Amino acid sequence: MINKRRLINTFKKLVKIDSLSLQEGRIVKFLQKELKGMGLKAKLVGGVRDGEVGNLMVEMGGHGPRLLLNAHVDTVAPGENIKPIERKGVIYSNGSTILGADNKAGVAAILEIIRSLKENKIKHPPLQIIFTVAEETGLLGAKALPEKRLKADFGIVMDGGDINAIIYKAPTQYNLTATIFGKAAHAGIHPEEGINAIQVASIAIAKMRLGRIDKETTANIGIIKGGRATNIIPDEVEIKGEARSHNPAKLKTQIKHMEKLLSQTCKRFNARLMLRVERMYKSFEMKKSSRIIQLAQSAMEAAKVKPVLKQTGGGSDANIFNERGINTIIMGVGADRVHTTAERIAVSDFVKGTEILLNLIRRLTI
């Protein structure tokens, strides 16, 4: 029932529309027009600070338990002027940008499912469809959704990769921002009078446990900004990092470890530290006996795909929906090597992943 060529063409149209995080105005306008053409009214819900537009929500009546379907419309950089290339059953970018399958493949799959349901008059449950913005910058769109507007018994976030994976568990993430204030001085004449903020930060970072801490925990320093010229001892530097874990105690220990090293090193060099730690999202772990997981497994098996329950080290809008009380899993339609210029999606996976989701939706009415 899935129209393969239409699904692919919709995806190609979507990725050609630039939609970096907080710059999603054009793609939201496109989606509003597409949905209107299907006889659906899409509403903007939950604006994001500094963003061009808010999330897009669509309601479809039906019978049975209420299902939330979600995909995000924003992409990471380099994500401008994307040129999709289809070759030997795989869609790539031209190599100078990402492809945008994360997560426009999910958006295209949901649009195709809506069309299939309507064209074939397929019985389905009530659907709450939410296309979120600013997911890549901390799940900002999902966080901005009014809790009273989220009404569903189950949720599916179409933001995974492998079509056989059912992601039922995800970590908590904390972000750390540290600003270190040293003392400026001429680097060639009076360097001993200065306090090199970059050096202080570097010494602290070098001592940190980073990368894969254990099977449940990771940490990273991803941004460092500071300095004005090579002949000036830098008096200020900002570093940004994160820690994630499925284990709250381990996460607390890792964050304290990073904080302690920054504090001790600043004290050692008489530098001043300004530190901010913020929780980005909360972990979730669904029971494997959950009905939505059982339905997903059944839909995959019907498509001759062997389901695998997985945990992820990443965050998604599913973290927010689970925190709001909606049992939500993550499923995929084949996006591969995301966040890189080698990103790609196999057409066969794309089509089968979309068919699996449609099959799951139909099973909710049985």
C-alpha cells in the first residue's frame, strides 16, 4: 500500500528545503501546504526562543488507543543546498553536505502513511502527529510543547536507523558550560604577569575521564572558545561539554569529577571559574512487555524482519514524551551514517521501514 516512488520523491523534496535548527520556517510552511492538500489542518504549537517557527501538530480521528507519531524537521550542519543523489538503490548527498535523512526520512514516512491511510480508507487509531523543530539543539521543540496538548496512549518517534531496531531505553544528559577568567598580559614582554585561561582549561580537560567511561556512561568536551591574538595571554576561555548515562549515580559522579577538576585547576592558577550545569533530558526505560513494543515486534516479524530491542546513547524527542507520561519507542527507516557528509539511506530499508510502521498502526485497531 506504500507508494514507493512517491515516498522517495517526497523525501527528496524535503531534503532540498534548508532547515537548520531554529531556521525551519520554510519546511514547516511546506508541510502545512502538503497536509492541507490531504484535508488536514496543521496547527503551530510551542514556539522556541530565537526560532523562526514552532512545532506542527495534526490530529486525525480514529478508533482504538491514541497514538503519537513524531519526527523532527531540523537538521545539523552542513545542511544547506543539499543535492540528493539516487544510485543503485541508495540515496546519498553529493558529499559536500549531510543528506538530512535524520530526520526527513521520518517526516517523509509519516506523510506517506497519512496518504496511504486516507487513499485506501484504512481503519486506524486516533493519531496525534507532531513535527518538531530544534531537536538537534537540545530537544527544544519537544520541550516547548504544552503538556496539556500531549494526549496519547503510546508514542513512536521515527528517528532511528536500523529498521529492525526498537529503541526502548535512552540516557539522561547533562551539559556543562565553564568560563575561565585569567589575566591578560603581553605574551612576548611580560608573560609571567598573565594567567593563561586556555592553558588552565587545557590542564583540567587533559585530566578528565572522557569518551566511553563504561557501557552506560559517556562524556565529552566539544567546544572551546577563547583568545584574541597570539601576542596576548588569553584572559578568558569558554568550554562546553556533556555527560550521559543510563545510571543516575554514575552520571552524578562523572559530572562532579569534571566540576572538581575545573575548580581545582582554576584555584591552582589563581583563575576564576564560572560554571553552569544543566539537565538536557531525562532517561527512560520502557518495560519490554509494553504493548507498543509487542506491536512493533509483531509488525516487524510480519515483514520478515527480526526485531531487536536496543538501548541508545543518544537523546531524542522520545525522552521528552516519556518524561511527559507517554510510553514512546524509537523506530527507524534506514538512515545511516547520520551527522556526516557520508550520510545515506537504502531505498529498500526506507520502504520496508515505512511499511512496518503502517502495519503497526493497523494492528492498534485489532
